[in-house]
Amino acid sequence: MRFLFSTRLISTSLRSPRAVATVPFRSISADASSPVSRSAANPKAATASSSTTAMTAVSSSEEGLAARLWVKFRRECLFSMYSPFAVCLAAGNLKIETFRHYIAQDVHFLKAFAQAYELAEECADDDDDKLAISDLRKSVMEELKMHNSVVQEWGVDVEEEVSVNSATLRYTEFLLATASGKVEGIKAPGMLDTPFEKTKVATYTLGAVAPCMKLYAFLGKEFEALVDLSDGNHPYKKWIENYSCEDFQTSAKQTEDLLEKLSVCMTGEELDIIEKLYQQAMKLEIEFFHAQPLAQPTIVPLTKEHNPEEDHLMIFSDFDLTCSVVDSSAILAEIAIVTAPKSDQSKSEQQIHRMVSVDLKNTWTHLSKQYTEEYEECIENVLKKEKVDAFDYEGLCKALEQLSDFEKMANLRVIDSGVLKGLNLEDIKRAGERLILQDGCLNFFQRIVKNEILSANVHVLSYCWCGDLIRAAFSAGGFDALKVHANELTFEESISTGEITRKVESPIDKAREFKTVLHNRSSDKKSLLTVYIGDSVGDLLCLLEADIGIVVGSSSSLRRVGSHFGISFVPLFSGIVQKQKQKAEDESSTWKGLSGTLYTVSSWAEIHAFFLGW
């Protein structure tokens, strides 16, 4: 159980279209692993679980167009980074033939960039803007010269005309069409009869160029962080240095700054056009990365070599704050308070005796405060055990028995308090249907299950007091193909008695349920791969038991407890690159549970890219 209770009551009717699920929950007391309480209490604890989180961390002062678009379309960026080509390049074992093909295609990109800048310069009506675009074009020409000198090292004949592939052609044609004014929503080139209208074309061109520049600058820095550039053994060291160097980073920033300047006076409709161009450019970049021909085994996508006849993929996930944006206890608390009688006068009409709303609110506040204080005390007690150097699973299990006892006692207090009495099952289901899930979560599960080749099963293991809430949340998104393992409220004629059928209350319970599911599975498959996705201390044992344990978010308590017992937290992309290195040396490189290593991600987009690719 985790309390994330809001002191702001819902003023609208529970039966209104957006009630309950969209209330701004302000935690007055929360589990240390929740984003709200954690960041408020300790800003440093909100540090990213993956280096890619830097991409999403935009300060309040950085709200320019380019920054907003980069954050909005970070999902597309991740699909490029997790492409087999990019992973193999970062790992240093990309086949030379593949790199030669890529580097030859890059010539077409650079020429298109130079031409697009030239056209944009002609459209700009300000001398400073013309000069800035001219400088960007010169940078591309310099890069093209450098590019020619570098590619010769890879055996590519720069004098030989290399045919352009379809993915390259789609991007270059899109870019040059944009630079020529052939953009949906604006006049044809011959009708651009005022300087201001022509300036729009320059702006649109930068909108199509900026995401590519930013993407390569981002990849350069990401790869640089994973590679020891002082070690001359990495075959693609020069490529990484080129895109991570200060000159290229500056060039990418200048492109964004110029886009910012030129778009200042644009209308909302014109800004929408820039956004569409930006998104299209990112999409075409994804297609380009995934179109590179690879004739080698790769770690990504995980399901690439899945054999439905022999392999069985089982995915387990936590729900609260892993799948949902808001903790389910907050939802149930809000429903209880909103639907509670306002005075004692209405008690006689109640099917089940309930507290009046003011008393209910005060009781929830007290329970929440008590839970938080005792949870933090329990975590500190767990950490009193001497810290270990090596992974100690048995020690962790024993330590988490304290947390299990605490969670069960907290649930008993909730039952005894009567705060869950009188909840209507239909109200709970409606709230579940309107519950906002983490971006990309539902789509990921849908894609996994709909893929007939995978033969995958999805299970949700949750502390939630009411499994019906979870089922309604997924069902509203058209996804019913999952098994929910959670606690359940007891009902009399659809009205809650306040009792909870307690099935999954603690880390120990989750681990037991996890093992029970595996034990009861069909054994007609030779190979089994298990994945667990979670965000808190309650998920630790399952995360470790699974072949691949993925941590969503940046729970400080999860990391403190995990590190105390020798668990390593590795950004998923970094782990994949390391696995790709091993795969080149050993074709049988596999994922294995109880390794003591958990993989961290900044979003569900990373999980999607890892499993399914583009």
C-alpha cells in the first residue's frame, strides 16, 4: 500500500466525464519512492535512472520551441538510439561492410543539408539571419571535407558514385522539398511574393534540419559516455568524436537558436506546421537507422530471434506509478471522500454505515501521515544491517520481511478504520476507465500481445486494494489480455464492506505470486524468458528473480536498499551495448535472473524500443 492522498477534493460530480482520474493529486504524505514526495524532500533523489533522462529534463527557463519539440518527440529519438545499427556501432562490433554502406549514404545527407541551407539563406530577409544560415552551411561543407578524408580509411571510394537507398532518399527529398517551399499549408514557391512569406520557408527548413542535428549531437554524447575514447581499439572512435565534439554540439545548438529566433513571430498554425515537420524528420531518421543492412546477430530488438514454437516470453509488471500516473490508493481515497455523506442526517439512508466526509478526510490524512512516517522508519531499519560488497539476495529477503510485516499492519489499519466502506463498484470502475497511464505503457502491452509470433503472457502484480480498478484501466484502452494479481475489496450488492481480500501485500507476497505463476505455466516450451517491470522497493525481489528486471523512474528508497545489498543499477542502453559486445564474442550470450543487476529506464519508450524495435 502507498498513500498518495490529495487534500484537494473533487468539486465536480463523480459521474462527470473527467472526474476523479484527473484531479491534481498533491501528496501530503507519500511513500518515499513516489515521485511527488521524493523530489520535494530531496531534489537530488530525482536524478535520472538513465542517461537519457537528461533529454527530458528541461528547466523552467528553457521553454523555447526547439527544446519543447525535442522533449515532445524524445520517443522517436530513443527508437533511433535502440536500433540494431546504433547499438552495434556503440559496442564497436558493427560489421565494416555495414558501416561503409552507412557512411556512403551519409554523403547524400550532407549534400542535401548544404543545399537546403543555401535555399534557406535565399529566403531569409535579415542580413544577420542570412549570415547565420551561411555559417551553418559552411559547417556542413567542412564536415563534408572531413567526411571524405575519414571514409577513405574505411575503404569507401569517394570518387565513386554510390547509389542512394530508399530511406536516405525519403529524408533528402523531404528536406529539399521543405527548403523549396513545398510544405503543406503554405503557398507554392512561385507565390511567395513577400519577404515575410519567404522567411517562413527558411524557418520551416530549420524545423526539418534541427531534429537531425540534435539527434546526432545527442547520440554522440551518449556513445562517448559509454566508450573510452583514449583507447584506440574502438573502430568507430572517430565517428563518435565527430558528433560528440564541441564544434558539432555548438552547430546543433546554433541551428536550434536560429529556429527559435525565426519562429518568434509565427502564428499558432505556423508553429503547428513546424512541429509536423520536426516530427516527420525524426520519423525519417528512425527509418534511416533501421534501414541499415546488418548481417550479424544483435541484442535488439529482444524479440527478434524469438521462436514461438520453442520460446515463451512472460512479462510481469507492477501497476501503481509503474503503469499509472497516480497511485491507486489516492484514487480510492478521493472516491470515498467525494461519495461520503456530508452530514449524519443521511446515515439512515446508507446501505452500509459510513463516516461523514469531513471525518473521512481527517482519517485518511492521519492514516497517510502514519504510513509515511513508519515506512521511512522501516526503510532505515532495513539499512541498519551492515552493507555488503557483493550481491546478497538471501540477506535482502530477510531484511524485507520487516517491510512485509509493516505493509500488512498498515493494511489492517485501513480495514479497521472503515475508510473503504460504502464504495460503489461502478464508481471504482469508472475511475479506472479514466485513469491516466504512463505514456507508452498501454501501447507496449497491446503490441506485445497482438504480435502472434511472440506467444507472450502479461501479468500485473500489485499492492492495489482493488483489482477491479486495474482491470478497468486496461480494459478502457481495449486491452483485456492480462492477468491481474492484486488485493480485492469485498462487496455486498456492489457496495464495499470495507474489508480487503489480502493476496498481494508485500515484497514477499509479490515474489511468491511471481514464482507461482511460473510454476503453473504451460511447460510445452523449451525456453522461458521472464521480464519484470517495477518502480519501488516492493518490486525488488521480483525484479531480481526475473531474467530481466527493469526499473521505471528513480525511487530513492529502491536504490538505497538495492545498493545496500549489492545490487547494481545499470542504464538499459548501457547494459544492451555491453551485452552486444559479449554477443560478438559468444553467440549464446543470454539474460539471466538473480544476477544482481537491474536495468533502469527513463520511459516506456525505452522498453518498447528494446523489446520490439521500431
